[in-house]
Amino acid sequence: MAITKRFGMIASAAAAGALLLTACNGDVDADGTGAAAPSATAAADQAAERAAEQAGAQSANFLSGTAKQNNAPSGTGDWANPPGKPAVKPVAKKWVQLSAAEAGTLDPVVVNGAGFTLYRFDKDTADPSTSNCNGECATTWPPVVVAPGGKIFIDGVKKSDVGVVKRDDGNLQVTIGGWPVYRFSKDLKPGDINGQGVGGTWFGVTPDGRKAGGGQGADDASGKPATSATLSDEKNFGDPSEGLAGAGCQNAARAGSASSLQASGSLKIWSGKDCKGTSKVVNGNVADLSAIGFDNKIASVFLG
């Protein structure tokens, strides 16, 4: 009887020791259910891994130089949108390129790797960076988006001026000077600037995030003086149109007909002949004169 009792005590002690050893090795959790509990080191590693994944999902890699200089594969990134085809609903690309360049009358302006002009939208905000172009707007003005952890090649643009912001649809949109940037669906070839001044809210973006050309409708002549201008009867520079050139005041042959204008610099437009009446200083192209209250109102312009 005593021997049996002694063996029972030894067995109980061994079982308790085994349970203690198991708990110390992390094979039993606090409630005794037997679920494995990770060590402190493993938990820290997992947390660091998750943080890295989250950071990668909200960022991009910045590299100096062009895509070509960085040996980007052909047919990828910005090169995947060939000339002659309109910009479409954006697909996050593994790389995009931002280059300071000249396009049409805009100098400098930022273009992508294929040479297409990039734009900013006045209804967005730069601080904090926020895009307010969604839905149908984002079809006409496809945002420049990059895949999480993708590459942004920087050519003539300061790294400190470039970033990304998460859009409502979850994509990461590239920003310059805090401003989200876009393509324009009616730009069909490199160097087109058909989006400049549209609605009085869309402008090419400079390498530091400002409006290229000084911004249409500005009340100061920040661009070089224009020596010629083309007045179009339709918005977005449609025909019929008439050209004016020279220095000083020039009267329009068809006063009160223009709905858009094109110019290579700054000029003053007037509602009356001989540069009298209401006036407005503009810089470069204005695709929609109604945006600045001058649709079908131009009677004369001052050039030079």
C-alpha cells in the first residue's frame, strides 16, 4: 500500500514538472488551452515585418535620373501608354518618371516618361495632399498612380518636392509640391498641352508644384509678354479662330466671339475696342474664357 502511494506521488510530480517545462517553452498559453504562444523575439520580428509591409504600401522608391538611365524594361511603366492613344483609367504602375521639360508654350513643366504633360487641379489641396478628382473626373484626368513600393524616377525635379498620397480608391497618387498630378485624356502626343487652363482650374505643373505659365486668370503678368494671340470661337481652341500679332493694343476683327485663347506669354484682354472697358491679365493659354468671366467678351488685347 505504501509503495503504491509512493509511486503515485512520483508520477504526479513528474507530470507537474512536465507541465511546467512545457509552459516555460511557450507551448501552453495563459488559459491552459495548449495554444502556442510566440516568444518575445518572434513577436517583435512579426511586428517589424507588419510595419515594413504597411510602410511599403504607403510609399515608393525614389531614384535619380530617367527610366532609361536606370535600365527600366521596355514597354513598362510610363512607356506602356504609347502616343496616339488617350490616357485611360489608370493602372498603378511599377514605375513612373517625372522630368522637367518644355511642352508647347509651357517652360518649365513636368512630363512623364513618355513625354506627356502632367497637370494639377485647383480644387485639390497640397497641405495636406488631397485629391478631389474621382469618378468621371478621374476618367477625363487620369491620376498618375504608382504601385506600392514602386519606383519614381526623378529627372530635374527635387526629391524633397515629390511624394505620394492615398486616393479614395486606394491607389497611391504621385504628388509634386504636395499637389496630386494627372494626365489629360485629350493629350494624344508628347508635348500636347490641351489641358492647360481647362475650366480655369487645370494647369500644367512645374517641378516645384506651381502652375506652369503663371496660371491663367492671374492678376499679374508673371510670364514673359506675348507678341501674338489666337482667339477661338469655341472652348478648347476650336475653330473658327483669328490671330492677332504685334506690339501694343490690337483690336479683334470679330469682337465678342472668343471662348478660348492661345498665347505664348502674358497679355491683357479688354472688353472694349482700343483696350478700353473691363480688362484682365492672363498668362498663356485659356481653354475656357467663361472660367474668368470673359466668354464672348474680348474686343481687344494688349501685346508685347
